[in-house]
Amino acid sequence: MTHEAAFIAALRALATDPAARGLRDDAAVLPVAAGDLVLTHDMLVEGVHFLPDDPPGDVAWKLVAVNLSDLAAKGAAPLGLLMGCGLAGGGPDGDDTWDAGFVAGLGATLAAFAVPLLGGDTVRMPPGGPRTLGLTAIGRAPACGAPIRGGARAGDVLWASGTIGDAGAGLAIARAGRGDATLRDRYRRPAPRLAAGIALAPHVTAMADISDGLLIDAGRMAEASGLRAAIDLDAVPLSPALAAWGGQDRAARLAAATAGDDYELLFAAPPSATATLLALRQPLALNLTPIGWFEAGTGLALTDRAGAMPLPERLGYEHGA
Amino acid sequence: MTHEAAFIAALRALATDPAARGLRDDAAVLPVAAGDLVLTHDMLVEGVHFLPDDPPGDVAWKLVAVNLSDLAAKGAAPLGLLMGCGLAGGGPDGDDTWDAGFVAGLGATLAAFAVPLLGGDTVRMPPGGPRTLGLTAIGRAPACGAPIRGGARAGDVLWASGTIGDAGAGLAIARAGRGDATLRDRYRRPAPRLAAGIALAPHVTAMADISDGLLIDAGRMAEASGLRAAIDLDAVPLSPALAAWGGQDRAARLAAATAGDDYELLFAAPPSATATLLALRQPLALNLTPIGWFEAGTGLALTDRAGAMPLPERLGYEHGA
């Protein structure tokens, strides 16, 4: 059996849901109830989104997690995944160790999120071509409808889940090869907030995930809503591990709020929902923190205990910037 | 505006379906009726599945067409597409001409098949990295249920749609840079048999598309059905253009039956359905030809007017071979 055939056989062993048809048919066939489907597709490219020496199981985790985070932001429950997998080019036998680690990690990830692999495609990249991964995630929208990015209203409170900036520190730690493993794993193994997304959806007016940076993603929510977002930088929740790693001063908070890769939820809700939202923290075992509000205007307004402050030059990751 | 941002803006102009949310939300939200969805994902990699000097509009067409062909094989009507697009690496301005040609071709292709672009991801490959495209197609299964690859029964007739081998000749013509443009375009712009798939689905016991070669795909249908497929090579339909290009002798027929990229439909149906199927040729304006049958056993049995003949060494394209 060739390397590519062995890889496909290993994927077949993971694709046990009947909808996958054993990865032996032209397509997956998935029964669905009437309603809204939520669909997303994100790519990870070696040398761009991950490094050749990143553990392959972590790459598999991140590929799944970043797509499930998009579903979480729409309050959706995952139904299944389709994966496009461009294996490393080069020798006829491929890279057995990397590919085996990737499949093992993928299997563990599918089990962790209880989401089935339904189908996809495996190809060999040309010699020297980077590993290139694409994943489509399909979910079921909540009964209340999938929240939109641009639904915030003037007077709504802006909230964030979890803690912000851990992954930014984790990237630096992963690059340095030493440091707090908890922070590093927040970068390598982000936790999509699926349960929180489902629980929050009925109460929010807008929701998105924080992938490119809290400030830039809040700015996009404000722009899509035709409003200004006012953010209290001191209210942005930092983890004790992050505070220990980089402090909590203004520079540290700005770094956290612009780093990206958090995969936390950013959402808007009317002030009347505040008690309801705070009460969700315990069953979700997740921090939910008011960090600002929406008002008439455009762009972002940033304050801290010293008062209004200028926006940093870089608000987060901009595609094509 | 950077090149990548301009590319995304051009895609937004194509993604006019409300489900796409203007490509500005975390995910697409698609209302569906209760029933079976059909889902497929295929990749095209530069240097593997297409060449740097292939017209970019043809690459866009093929990306969409090969995925819609998988839907056609399951009798499905397309609902939408998500695209993962890895633009050429290199200079900061990318390749404006290629990318603009690709988006224009994609727009024309979406219009030709009346299928909406719902979402996806655009990334820049690392310097020197090949353009890498992935497409997920979502369709609605027919009311009779999506035909499976492995549903053929002993005694069923094996059929093929259209003509076989044109794309194989077309690839040779494209490589040579001269020859019959009709054959060349059968390679560059395959026609997914969507209307035929929908019309045939209620009458077939098994269906698949012919992507890797008639013989290898028939062998897979036989294997999945636990049967042997007997194929009359003389019955395999060749186009007049192919016959003029390469003749109709045994070698030419074997080349046609093993070339692949046909994107025709291969299906099994009981003999009692023969008249019904033949009557579909006129409304579909498409050849439907009985080319063999299924019987107890395994593998393929090949005959022509001279009687039983040995199988060629290569039955078609094998992934990882």
C-alpha cells in the first residue's frame, strides 16, 4: 500500500458515521431537520498558519477548533466536517511520522468534540509544496436563529468570554521553545466555545469569535452594526498566567487586546440581559465579562482608568495587510 | 487596498445570496428543508491538477464542475459552495492577472450553474507555494434518496452517460497546444451531469461519476456492490471527434476507457428500466448507453467483438498509486 493510500485508509477508520459512507462514495449524505444550517471553511497552510515543527496532533486540533469556533459564534451545534488535506510533497513515501501524528491527533480531536468526519479529499502537494489543510464545518443553527455580527444596538453591553491574550503569549512561548505550557497550549489547542455559543445565542444581539484580536474584531462588530464600540481596557479579562508572564499594565493589556487567536466569544446584549448572562457563568464554567458598550458613532473608543486613550496603530491581524 | 483585500472584495461581489451574509460574518447561514444533504469536497493544486499556464477561468470552472459532478452522481440539486483559496505566494502584490481571471471565471461559472457562493477562506501561500484550491459543494438529495455506489444487483445493466475518453484526448491536446478545441474543452471545462443525475436517480440501483477512468470506476462500483462488472468495450460510446482524433480500434477504446476526467455518470439499473432510461435521452439531450452488466463474482470482465480480453495493466487513475 502506498503512503497516500495508507493515509486514506487511516482516515476511513475515523469516518465511522453512516453519513460518511465509509469515504468510499462520491459524497457524504447527511440527514437534516428543517431549519438553518451554519457553514464555514478555514484553511491552515504550513509556513503561514503553522510551522513545520509544530506537533502534527496540535495542527489537527487547531484545524478543527478554529472552524468549530466559527460555529460557536453563531450558536450552532456541529453536525460534521469535510477535510481537504494536501500532504507534503517530495519523496514517494511522504512523511510517515508527521502524517501518522496528524491522523492520530485528528481522531482524538473528533472524539473530544464528538463531531463526525463526513468526507473530503486527500492530495499530494508538488515537491517542496507546503502542507495545506482546509476544513468545512457544518452546524445546526439554534432555534432562535444564528446571531449576526452586525446586530448590536446603541446601549448594548459588549461582552467577552474567557480570558484574552493568552494565545498571543503562547505563540511567543512556542517560538521561544520555553515558558508557561498552559499559555502555549492556549495557542496550540484553542477551545472553541461551543456550549457557551449555544447558551448565549438566545440572549445576544450580535456575536462573533475573537480570532484576529479583540480590538479589531470589536471594531468589525461595531462597523457591521453601524455603531461605535467603547471598550474599557481595564475590564478586558486577563488570566493569572498571562499577568504573571507579562504583567497587567497598559502595554500588556494592549498587547493582549490585539494579539488574536483567542477563539473566545465577543457578543452584544441589552443591559437588561446582564443578570441572565452573569448567571450563565457557573453552568458554563466560563468567565463572561462586560468590557464596554455600543453607542452612536463609528469606530472604537478606548478608555482605561486614566481616561480616554489613543487607539494603538495595530488593532489586530488584518487579512491582506 | 492590498491585493488580497481586493481579491476578497471581488469575491464579495459574487456572493450575493443572503445565506453568504456578504462574506462578512463568521459563517454562512443557509435555510434548508428536512431531508438528506449531499456534501462533497475536492481540491485542485497547481502543478498537480492544473498547470500554471492553464487559463485561470478554466481552473475556476473545473474546480466547481468536479464538485458538482459528485453531487450529480448522487442525484442532488446544488444549494451552495464554500471555497478555500490559496493565492500564489511571492511578491506583495500577488498575480493580479491570474487572480482577476480566476474571479471572473468563477463568477461566470456560478452563473452558468446557478449555484451561490456561500463562504470560505482566502489565504496567501508561502513564497513559491503552488496555488491551492478547495471547494465544498452542498446539495439537496432527491426525494427517492441519494443513490449509493454499491447498490448494483446481479443482472443489472451498466450504463454510461455521454461519451467517454474525450477529456483524455483533450489533455493531450492541451499539452501539445494544438488540436481539436472541442476535445480540449472537454478536459478543461467538464460538464457535470446535474439534470441527468436528478432524472436518473429514481431509476438506478447504483450511481457514481466517472472521474478516474471508466474501467476503474466501474470496478469500484462492482467491488462496492459485491459483484463483477462485465463490460463490452465495443459498446463504450466514443464521440465522432474522438474517433477522428485517435480512431476506434481496441487500443483507442482502451485508452478512452482508462483516461479519466470524463465526469460522465456511470449507473446500474434493472433490465426492466431500460425503456424508461432510453426515453430520457431526448429530454436530457444526452447519450445514455448500456455498456455491460453486473453478475456474481469479483472484479471486471472485459469483452469486445473478438470475445473475452485481458484487462489492461492500468484501469485508470489510482489515488496514491
